[in-house]
Amino acid sequence: MGEGSLSQEEIDALLAGANDTFDPGSSMAAGGGSKEAAGLSPVDRDLLSDFLSHCFMTAGNTLAAILSKTSNFMNPTSEAKSRKDVEAELKSNAFLLYSTYSGNLNGRVVLAMGADNAARIANMMMGGFDSGGLDEGQLQTLRDSLTPIMGALQSQIAAKTGGGVNGSPAETRHVTSPAALVLPEGDPLIRTFFNLAIEGLPSFRVQFILSLSMANDILSLSKRSGGGGGDYGGGGYQGGMGGGGGVSQVGMKGVSFPNLATASGAQGTPNLNLLMDVQMSVTVELGRTKMYIKDILGLGEGSIIELDKLAGEPVDLLVNGKLIAKGEVVVIDENFGVRVTDIVSPADRIKPESGGG
């Protein structure tokens, strides 16, 4: 989103509204055809939506950095749903990204999307190659690249609930049968739907699932620490979502605008400490080449593949697929290592790759 304006992707997602489905052709939209379970009040649903909206802003920025594409999680809508209904919707052809929290918040959290939409993200990250489904290569790409999203999300939730929240390393799962499904404990479950708008892809729905007890703990801790919905101006970050009558029950207060000089200075110094514990995939690339399929099929033991680099030329050091440095290969206690010899300038990092990728 630009300052004071909406991007085309955000406009498309807003126009799509409730017509977006979690997965094309399914009933996985918010309220998707089954009755909502008793759980949170309309006011609490709005407050939880507002809370997660702010946390997912950082997750969207992290995804944008990974994809080098504008990415936004928008229009959150929270609801309580019976465990049976959630299992019925996710029991086949879903992609899950999940982690377990401990400390002030305890339990599993799950970010779910349709497998077809996950495949589109993987294809974008793999240079546009479409395998026609979610294969092992795409799953590995998603596993390596989307883990930072859960780390960024956990850091934001911890910061807004007063700290003391730890998260296990994120895991992924392609659900093709009910036996492969992993969900938070308890019944009912609380889920918050988002429209995920990624530059170059049609917007689609994802859902963030947690237990009712964790949702209540989040609301309680955020209010106590000053990071709850009460600070968002009446529970209406995206215009009062979730429960139609909830907004009128939240107290309204005046808005004070900061000095423009102070505000502009603050925007230039984001708090990077929130991302320091996020893990990134580091790859050392010796070289690349292009081969015909017939030549690939003819490979066997002893085959030699000629790469696009000369002998003795520095190897590339990539972080989440982005070139950041060059170095030379060394051996440390019988293990390979890389001695960094050159840091790539920021201007060169954003140049499109040319060559055999």
C-alpha cells in the first residue's frame, strides 16, 4: 500500500470481499456453509481481527521480501467453528504452515491455504515453472521460504502481548487425507480469514487457526499490555469486521496526529529487532547451466556437467534466493565452508538475474 492510496491488488481484494473462497470450488470461505459455533462475542471477534491484522502486516512485509513482490494480508474476519467443521473443510488438498507456542501463550497455531494456491506461490518462487500440482520440490521450496513468515508473526504476537511467547520452528504439511491433518487442541476452534494479495497472482483466502483458550489469552494479555484492540481506534482497523454490531459497543476516542517531521523520521527506522530471530535459508551456489530434457534423462554415474563458471571463480552466497555476497570455498575440519570475499552492493541485489537460472 502506498501512502494514502491502495495498490491495484488491494483494490481487487477489497472488491472481491466475501466472494473470495479459501480454495476455488470449495466451501472454505468465512462462514463457509456451516453454522458458527459459540465462542467469542462479536466485540471480541472484532478485537481479535484487529489484533491479528496488525501482526499480519509484518508477515506480509516478510512475504514481500521473500517473493520480491508486494504482498498484503487484508480484510481479517474472525469466527468460532466446531472442530468437526474445520476438519471437514481441510481434510484434503490443503497446505498447512504451523508452529507451537509456549510461555505466556500455549498451543499450536496453523496458517492454512488451498494446495493449489500454495503451488502458485511455489511456482512464483521457482521462476514460474508449473508442475501441475504440489510436488515434493514445491513443498521443499515452501518449507524453506515460508518459515520466516511464522517467525515474524510470532515475534509480533509476543511484542503485542507483553513478551514471553516462544515459538517452535515452523513446519509444513500437504494434507491429502484426514489422517495428515494437524490442528490446535480444543473445540471449538477460532479462525481468522484474510484475503492474501500477492502482486502477479489473483487474491485468495487463507485462514489462521488457534484454540479458543489461546484467543482469549491473546485478548487478555494484549489489553493488559496496551497492545490490544482498544488502541486501534474502536475495533475497526478494516472498517469494523467480524460482527455487525460489535463496533458500536467499543468506546471511541479522539485522534491526535503527530508532528510531520517526527512521523517521517520514525518511518525510516523500522524496529529490525523483531526479525532478528527469524531463520533464513542460506545457499552457496557453485554454478548453473541449462540442459535439454533428453540430456538430463541420459545422466548417469560418472557424467560430467559443465557449469557457467570458470575454475577459481568466486561462488555465490544467496539468502532466500537473493545474491548477497561472493566467496571462495575452504575446508574446515573436513567440512566445506565459504570465506566471504565480496559483499554485493544493494543496487546489484535488486538487478534481475541473467543467466542460466
